[in-house]
Amino acid sequence: MAIAKKPAKQNDQVHSKKEEQANAFIEEALRPNEIKEEETRQNKIPITMRFDVNLLKKIDAASRNRGVSRSSWIHYVISKAIESGDI
């Protein structure tokens, strides 16, 4: 007589199916956050810069006037300078 796996009851199959559906739902719910994190880091590298205190105050004032973050303002000004050929 051969040894065989005990046949699954119908109740076990329903439980297994529900568990698979729950796991698929959880994986799908987590996926958008992973994509967003990848997209925000793509092509951007954090750097450290040192500024004179007086220059930093002027940068902060200029960024506030424009309504953007300090980082965004610096990025904008450098991009404009490169495009115009000043750098």
C-alpha cells in the first residue's frame, strides 16, 4: 500500500483561496508606494553644500518670495545659469 497525501477538505480549499486573495491584495496595496519611492530617487543624488550665513539668508529669502523650497530654488537658478551659458 502506497503512502498518499490526505485529500483536502472543501473547507480547507476555501480557506486557502481566501488567504491567497488576501496576500494578493496586500501585495498590490504596497506596490504603488514602492514605485513612488523609486521614481522620486531616480536621477537625483543628494549632496552636501556649505554656504556663507549671509548668502544662505539671501537664498532663503529668494526661495520664500518664489514660494518654493531652498533646494528647488537652487536647482532652478543653477539650471537657468547652465542653459544661458553663464556657467
